[in-house]
Amino acid sequence: MLSTLIWFPVLGAAFIGFFPGTSSASRSRWSAIAVSSFALLWTLWLFTQFDSRTTGIQIQEFLPWIPTLGINYSLGIDGLSLPLLALSNLLTLVVAFSSNSLTPKSTELHRPRLFYSLLLLINAGMAGALLAQNLLLFFFFYELELIPFYLLIVIWGGQKRDYAGMKFLIYTATSGILILAAFLAIGWLTGSANFEYSAIQTGELSQRTQLILLTLVLVGFGIKIPLVPLHTWLPDAYVEASTPTAILLGGVLSKLGTYGLARFGVGLFPETWSLITPGLSILAAVCVMYGAMVAIAQKDIKRMVAYSSIGHMGYVLLGMAALTPLSMVGAVSQMVSHGLILALLFYLVGVIEVKVGTRELDVLNGLLNAIRGLPMTSALLILAGMASAGIPGMVGFISEFLVFQGSFKIFPIPTLLGVVGSGLTAVYFVILLNRTCFGKLDTKTAYYPRVTFKEHFPALALTGLILWLGIQPTWLVRWSETTTTALVEATPVERQIVVSQAPVPTAAIAPQL
């Protein structure tokens, strides 16, 4: 069941890349759409086979690979990985479907076979990392995405794509080195015969050793998220990357960092994690405030959206730092909601860039004009800005509310700063929308090209999902609640006493939302 999600995209990538003879861009695109559609439908079918009331790994697969080194082909799924797997496959399908719409007509997507092959390889690597239950198998898939993303940036990126791609490569390679060092040290120091996640017992290690290993994990995954001050690769990579690549970077790749931090940080070092949570809560508040303040100062709307991502990922860290049942399920919900909202924002920014030819706030105005502007695109951009700002009725509000509700009694000041950061999100999106959508359209600009329904369809689908999950949050939180509660219960007894004073459980709040 699970291997299909990994190897079917790999076979699809091989088919597109090595199909004999010449293959048109249209054939490559529709092949990628077919493969990614199948992967998404297969993931939705997994939801029907998944028991959300059960703690632990489900639908497991196991095959000995290199037993002498403790490496096995071990797959499984739980409430932490299943929502992110669905998010990854959904955004892959969005990118495959909209690649033509997000490419200027004057410069058609060149080397399409390579582009769609890399897209499917990224999808396979993401699925493998989320499903892997062996530490070194996870690392293999974690690193599998490095080269495809680098090529997507340097081949289809902007003017400074070489610089941005090399910076991305160096940072993410460093992330992989730190994580590999931590995983190898865990296996050797614990004396485990293999690197199976279920077999690793770190409780016997000294607290100092655990702290060193957890620091390696935290920094390694912190680069991928990214957390301040490990974020400097993000603005260049997001801005210089093409819009389809930016959607994957922000909506998919960054979630691999937060997933790894929850799985291998909280999961493997519960006692040591509870010791560093005060510092993590402060770091989360710094990320939220920094991302919001820097976004306000931007003139490029794509760069503004890129910096907003830093702030919103800070909410995920805050939820994991508080480590209550409510904040943890809120952190997982925030990963999904952030991926959906950021993908929608980047998509709409890409449409504006294609149709208008610029992303500068000082140039854009009046796009809401019903005759000569981009009225539907502007309306969707307004909705996306509202969702990112946490307006009730949208999935962004649900996830942030769960994080704030679960974190306040544990870390009140960082939580209040997070609320302030949410307010600042509204500020920079008001600036963006006021300058982009409203005002008088420049008469020199004449008429902008119309955006067809086909070009609007991915944005409409993402908007519908954002609204639906905002109105029916149980469709999102129910899958991860049992798993995240188990992570909280693995913490020391003293920590659980503090957690027990937190607000009522998620199951009692989510239906009311």
C-alpha cells in the first residue's frame, strides 16, 4: 500500500525522462498530472484504511535491506505523517496542472521532460521521508530531494538563480550532515542493533549526551524549516525560484523540517525536549515577530510572502514547545494550513507576475478593476490574505487558535507575542492588498490579459479547501489528535502535571469551532 506512493512517482519520472524519441511538453505535463492524481487518490484511500483512534504506526511494510548495518526498508504511517502526505500529493498535482499557467507565454517552459521528472522525484522523496520508520531510510529520502530542488532553482529560476541555488544547496547539505551525524550517534551510543525508530531507546543516555544529540537534530531540521537565524537561504531561494518551485519549497519542503523535529526531536528525546522548551518558545516568538516585521518592509510581493512563511512556521515551533495535547494538534494543523495558504499566495502572485509583468508594490495598483484589471485573481488574493491573517471561518484561524489556546498557560508571554504577530500579519497583507488590488488603475497600462477559468481552477480548489477546513476543523484535527497526545504523554510526569492544567482537550473544542 505504502510503497506505491514512493515507487509509482519514480516510475512516472523515469517514463517521462527516458521515453524513447521526442515527447511534447503537453504529453509530459499530462503524464505528470496522471501520476500525481493517482498518488493523491491513493492517499485519500489510505484515509479510509486509517484508524484515527489507534496510537502507533499503522499499515506497516518491512523488508530487510542491509541488516548488518541496521538499515531496513521499513514503512508505516500515523497521524503525524498522514495529513502531510496528503498535503504533499495535493500540491504536487497543483504544480503539475498549473505549470503552464505560471509560465509567461513569451517564455514557454523549456526542458519540460526534465522539469516534470524532477517534480515526481520530489514527490517520491517526500512520501518516502514521511513513511520511513528507519532513521537511515528517512535520511536517504530526506536527501533525495536536495538535487531535484537545486536543479529546479538553477534551471528555471530568476536572474540570481545560480546564487540562490548554491546557497540552498550549501544550507540543506549542512542540514543533512547534522541529521546524519545525530542519527549515527544515536544508533552507536544506544547500542541498538538497527536504526528502526521503534527500537531506539535514548532514555539510557546521559542528559548531557541527549542534549548534544537533540541540538544536532534541532539545528539540522531548523535549517530546513527554517528558523531564525538559520533562515537566510529562504528569501533568495523562494524569490529566485519559479512560482511552481516556490510552491513546493514553501508548501512541501519546509514541512519536512517541522515533521522531523516532531518525530525525531519530541519523539526520541521527550525528557530533554521538555528541558529546552522555554528557550524554544522564545525562539518561536522571535521567528513570528521577525517574519512579520521584515515582511512589512518589503516592496516585492513574492519576497513579502516568503518572509511571512518564517513567521507562520514560528507558530508550529510554539505549539511543539508548549507540548500540550491542544498545542501539538494545533502545530500539525498549522503545518497543513500554512502549506495550503502559502501555496495559494504564491500561485496568485505568480499569476499576477505573468499577466502584469511585475511584482513591485510601487508599480501595481487597481487590479480589482472589473474591466481592465484582474478582478477574480484580486478577490482570491484578498481571501488568501485573510486566511493567512487568521480570520475566523478559514483554516488559518483554526490552527492558530489551537496553538494559542494550548500554549497560553504554559508560555503566556511568547503566546501573546504570537498573537501580536498574527495582528502584524494583517498589517502587511493590508499593505499588499491596498497597493495591489485597490486604487486607480494606471491608464498607461491599458488592459491586462484575462485569466481563464483553467488558470483560476487550482486557486479556486485551494480556496475551497481552506474555507471547508475552516468551517469543519474536525476533518483536519481528528487524524493527528491521538498521535500528538501520545507524544505529550511520553514526557516526564512533572511536565504532564503542568500540561494537565491546560485548557480542555481538543476533542471537546474542535466540534465547537
